[in-house]
Amino acid sequence: MTEERLSFQAEVSKLLDIVVHSLYSDRRIFLRELISNASDACDKLRYEALTNPALREGSDDFRITLKVDADAKTIEIADNGIGMNRQDLIDNLGTIARSGTEAFVKQLQAAGKSGDASQIGQFGVGFYSSFMVANTVEVFTRRAGESEGWHWTSDGGGEFSIGEAEVAAPGTRIVLHLREDASEFLEAWRLKSTVKTYSDHIAIPVVLLGTEEKDGKTEDTAETLNEASALWTRPRSEITPEQYKEFYHHVGHAFDEPWHTVHFKAEGAIEYTGLLFIPSQKPFDLFQPERKTHVKLYVNRVFITDEAPDLLPSYLRFMRGIVDSSDLPLNVSREMLQHNPVLRKIQGGLVKRILSDLKKRAEANAEDYAAFWDIFGAVLKEGIYEDHERRQEVLELARFRSSTTDGWVSLADYKARMKTGQDTIYYITGDDPEVLKRSPQLEGFRAKGVEVLLLTDPVDEFWINSVPDFQDTPLKSAASSVEGLDEIAGPDASDETTTEDKAPADQIETLTKALKETLGDAVKDVRASSRLKESPVCLVAEDGGMSLHLERMLKQAGQAGIGLGSAAGRILEINPAHPLIKGMAARTAQGTPDSLADMGQLLLDQARIVEGEAPADPVAFARRLSTVMAGAL
Ligand SMILES: Nc1ncnc2c1ncn2[C@@H]1O[C@H](COP(=O)(O)OP(=O)(O)OP(=O)(O)O)[C@@H](O)[C@H]1O
């Protein structure tokens, strides 16, 4: 039979190079990966056979077998699961299917050869981890429902071969030709302890096949190495933290410690068991829109799907684990799961449980909760606008950066320390908390010691407008109106800007009018400000209008119709107590000077630059600046 040689996708070759050449700290994980794949393959076949029983006709019960041949220096891992056809082999064992792993390999490539290969333990190298212990890997496989069998082989270089092969029954058998330095895995005790450590939670029996001498005869033996019952069906008291962790690794395709583990049984109108995890590391594809839920749905311990659309809302997409219910029909098709009322009820129960667990963890240990919030806060906040019913709960869980303290602040913390006379929660949106803290819009708030929440996640722009208040205290942008700031008691009344410090009101009025005239459509309005203390000018958004930050975000995202520098709701505020503004006001009161047009444009450009924007016309900006500097000599 002819074998065809094919090349690995470039990323696979790179990954294999890393796998083979890195001194991997714990090579035993190859067995965990292969057993995990075998178990997934059995789950898939069990599901497909629900609607097509012919696929399982005449088959034995599902099981995964291990076999050692000490003379040939091989180990075999076989399953009677779904199997693969030629195209499956090319797609699955020639490319990297998992986006996280692909992103990781690209990152290593970008870092050059010096990339830290020790990190690979955190990522799924899956099947390719075989090459940590084997110099040649063979796969014999046949897809359930098909008659041709296939042989795949590779030495972990740049290529693999595929050819037809006799394969007696559907399933997959992987033969590892062990490297000289991996012969320890030929020892049965080594395999047994590895399975016990990493794969005990696997619900399908993992059986070690062997022989023993009895009464002068050689007899075949079959020893089941794992518990072989679904982990979530066992009593909590009998499951160790290690077993929970290994199950999380298997079910979540994850390699970190779970930050949170919750195992519970819901009893009542609808019964189900949940075993759910929150990761402690950020998954690569957390913000990819096509990302679906990673919680697997089982019905009476039969795997149904890991893409049940309504199992969890998208703002909890970081959750991993399983849900098993006996209240769904076993032959439920994936299509039937769309808008399924039972699933909806389960979702309600899961969300309630997860949010209440988060609340408990937040109350128990703020620092520990911050570790969760750092990674998943931006995702959880999507719930504020997606889940009206639970908006208050999610708001209570939300944490923010603040202009007056380091670390994370809750809305309740903020309210508890509001100043006398303050009846509003102030916030400002932007990209960088450090830049926001220093922004001119906050000068008045700083002078009075009024705390402002710094909202720096893109998602903040989307929920903030739909939340008028938190527990009856209104939320307002500090970058639009400063209403109410005057009523708040400052730390020291002598710090207040007095009328004597400011340019006379009539002069300011003349100046604002002249500036408005010269700036034309570039701003919506020019007005005297009570917020500015050190800066001469700043840009603010019109009350109820789009924030400057959102305007920039939309512009960057290429939204049509939004032009930077457009007047769209932008107001230029001037500081009547600033020497420059005072000087300009006094001069303009005697008649508008020729230089006012240039100075007005420069002030506006300055306000734009402080916002992190470019001057509207950089060439004109440079020319004006030179003219003004020359005039000052
Ligand atoms: N024993 C098997 N039977 C059937 N298909 C398999 C088997 N082993 C691997 N596959 C297929 O090959 C694919 C790639 O496997 P691989 O282990 O590289 O990645 P994965 O299991 O998807 O993710 P992970 O990186 O978390 O292991 C699997 O998704 C599956 O489709």
C-alpha cells in the first residue's frame, strides 16, 4: 500500500521542535494528553450513536487500553472511540487546531530561539506531546461508520506520512517508539502511577493489558487503573483537590490551577449536577467573538455537546467544567438545545450560583478576588448591559481603579467614603489609568479630594450609559458636567479659587465669544470652567453626549461618520484664573488682537494633545507654534 508524504503546518513544525528539544520538566503528561484525547473520542462516538445506533453495533463497551512491548520498546494507547479518516488525520494531526496553542507558538517564534520553552506546560501541546518520549509515532485509525483504515506516521521532523491500512474495528491505536532516554515508561508501575495521578477522573476504564506466567502458562491480564466513574458523580468528600485539578485540566483543556472550583447538585423542579471551574490564567481567546462556552453538557453522564448555546451567558464565558442533567432527553439533538426551556432554567441556576460564589470570595479576601478581577473583570462587566435581571449583582461584583487610591475599588467602597455634600458617583473613561488621573478634567475634583472612578476597559463605554445609578446614587461622567462639584466641601476652604484670582467676568465673556468665533465649527461651544485649576484649557463632552474616549474608540474601529476634531458635542473649557487666559482676556477686552486666531487654535490643539489625540492639522500647528515662540523672543 502506498504512503503519501505531507508537510506539517509551519506552526506544528515549530511546536515539535520546541517539544523535542526542550528539557520538559514532567514528561509524564504525554500519557495524560493521549488518554484525554481517547476519552474525548469515546464521548464523541457515544453521542453520535444516539442518533445513529449502527455506529456502535457489535462494539464492546468503551475502554482505553495501554500495552507495553519491552523488546520492541513501544507503548500503545488504543481506544474504541470515533476514530479518524484521512481528512481528519490531516486536519487534526497536521495542523494546530487550538487557537491558544497557535498564538503561543507565534509568540515563541516572535521571541526568537530564546523563547521560554519551559512555558509549554501551560499550553496544550496535546497529541504532539508524544514526541517528548517517542522518536517515531504511528497512528492506526478507522472512523466509525467507514470501512477504510489509515496509518499515520511521523518522526517529528517536518513531515508525516499517511496510507491505507487494515484496521479491524473503529477507533484509534497510537504506537509510540520510545526514545532511549524514555525507557522508564516501559515499566508497568510507572504507567500505573501516571494514570492514577493524571487520569483517575476519566469516566471510561483505562486498562493495562499484559501477560503473566501462571502454572507454567502465559496468560493475558487486564488491569483497570482508574476509578472509571464520572468524577462529578462521586461524593465531594471523596474527591481530592488534586483530582479536581486534573479533571479541570482534562475538561477545560487547561494547564493552570483553577482559581475556583464549585461542585454542586441542584435539586428541585429540575435536577442537575455542576462541576465548574474558573481558571487562574487568562485564556488566549477570551476576547475572540467566535468563542463559545467551554462548559460541557452531559445528560445522564453521556456527553452531548460543549457548544450548548444557552448553558451560560457570554459574560461567563471564562467558566470551564461540566453540567450533567437527567431532565433533558438523552436523544436531545444540538439543534433542540436552542431556546430550550429546561436549559434556560439550568442557566438561571448556574448564573445564580456562580455570582453568589464570586460574592463570597470577594467578601472573604479582597486581594484574592483582585487576582480574578484582573483577568476576567472586563468580561464579567459585559453582564451589566447584557443581563438586566442581574445588573445590580454584577455591579456589586465590579471593581474599578480610582483617582484617589491604588488598587481596586467597589461602588460600595466609593459610596461609603463620599464627601459631605456629594451625592454623585463620578467616573471618567479612557485608556490608561495613570494618564486619566492627571487629566485636566479632574483638576477640580483633585483640588477637593473628590474620588473619581477610572474606567479603562473598552466595555465600560457600553454599559456606563445604561446605568443611571447605583443603589439610588447617580453615576456621572466627570469629563462632561461638573454639576454638584461646588456643593462638595473641599479639604480646606482657602484652596478655593477666589473671584479675585480670576479675570473679570465681562472680559472672560468677550474672550469666550471671540474664541468661539475664531474656532467656528471645530468646537460646539467655548465656556468658562470651574473645574480647571492648573491647566488653561481642556476639552469636555456635552452632557449626555458621546464621551471623547468613545468617539476616539469608534474612530479607531473605522466607524463611518465619526471624524476626530469634529464639533460633535465637544466643548472647550477655559480656566479664568490661569495667567494665560487672564492675559488673553485683558488683551481681547481692548479689541481682538490679530494673534487671537492662532492662539485659539493652539489652545484647542493643546487640549487635543492632552486627550492623547493629534492636532487637527499638524503642519498648521507647527507653524503657529513657531510664530508664537518667535513673538515671545
Ligand atoms: N484518539 C483519538 N481519536 C480520535 N480523534 C483524535 C484522537 N486523538 C486526537 N484526535 C483528534 O486530533 C485533534 C487534535 O488533538 P490534540 O491533542 O493535538 O488537540 P486537542 O485534543 O484538540 O486539544 P489539547 O491541546 O487540549 O489536547 C483532536 O481535537 C481530535 O479531533
